[in-house]
Amino acid sequence: MNMLLIGLDEKDRKLWNSVLAKSGEGIDIQSVSFAEIEKKPDVVSGTEAVVMAAKSNIKDVLNFLSNIQTIMQATSYAIVCSKISIQSMQLDIQAHIIDPEINYETGIKNYITDLKVSTGHEEIKGDIGTMSCIELVENFCRQGRSKQFEITHREGTAVLILRNGQVYHCSIGSLQGPDAFDMVIGWNYGTFQTKPVDLDQHSKNIEETWESLLLNAVRKKDESSFLRKAAPL
């Protein structure tokens, strides 16, 4: 796997190298400045992961992204910047955000884990009886993670995609979006496993925040449970 670091200073580069060395992953790192890549943009071509620094001006990085089209061919890309800055500007950024002011090293580790999953290098599997779908969504969304889950239940097989800490897609056959998500949250048993994130096959079909989705789904689950208990035998 190869990774391109753009605009990171020496201190940041040392930290990334240190974390990657400890992870034991064979990741080839190349580091360039924004000025260098503007002169030779084809260096991005074929890169699986791109990490950009945006500590000072996030808008400059977004403009850079729009101008360097080949960067979008990477499997994954991350931006090192303050989450507060993004929220204050009300920006919708489809990238992994790593806040250097909040557990920077942990943020890098989480990104590497997500990258391994999205490229098929790591698989996570489990039983819904051990970790519920509610816990699955809440735990990974709170960490700003990206994951694609295949969840198997007797009612069908669901595809659930989390992207940068939000629910991006959910489907169970022809059932799509929030309705499919509500059904998944209602499952009390079954199995789950991660798959490489595939945004070509599964388009975005959910717009609500993960918090709102969970609140609505849990409310419907509780109402359904109450009606079943109240129904005459």
C-alpha cells in the first residue's frame, strides 16, 4: 500500500512515520509540499491514500482538491485539520478528518485501521448478540470512522456503510435508506462482518445525522416491542 503526505511539516511527518512503523503495516510513504505537487500533479496517480495538511486554511485545501482531479482516484484521503473549523464553516467534506489538537496519534491509528478495512487488509466480524447494531453504529460514528458492514439476519442481508462518522448508505435488497436502517436496528440477533468500502455499487441514500437516525430507529423499535407485548394472546 502507498500513501502520499501533502503539506505536512517535519514534526507531523515524524509522527506519521512512527505510528505506521508501530502498526507493522507495509505502507510506502512519500511526502511532498503543495508547491511541489502543483508542479507535478501526476505524482498522485496510483496512490491509494492521500493525507493533506489544512491547519491554517481549509478552503485552500478544498480548492486544491477540486483542481487536482487525479487525487479523487485514491482509495481514501484524509485532511489534518480542526473539526471545529469545519463545523464553524458548515462544510460538508467527504474525507476522513484527523484533528491534530485531539488525540492526534489515536486519530492516525484509527485512519490506518479504516484504510486497512477499505482496501481489504483487515476484516472485523462478530455477533449482534454480543454487539448490537445500535452499539455498532454509535461506536464507529463517534470515532468518525468509515466502514462497510454486511449484516446477516433471517429477514435478509443488509449493507450498511458508515463514512467519516455518518451513516452513508443502508439497504436490504430493495428496501433502501432510513427504512432499511430502522429494520437493521430492530434486529436482535444475526452476524456482521466488514467488507471493502464500495461507493461505486452503493450510492448515498441517507441524509440524516447518525444521532437522529438512531433516535428515530430506537423509538420505533421500542414502540413495536410495546405493541407486541400489549397485543392479546
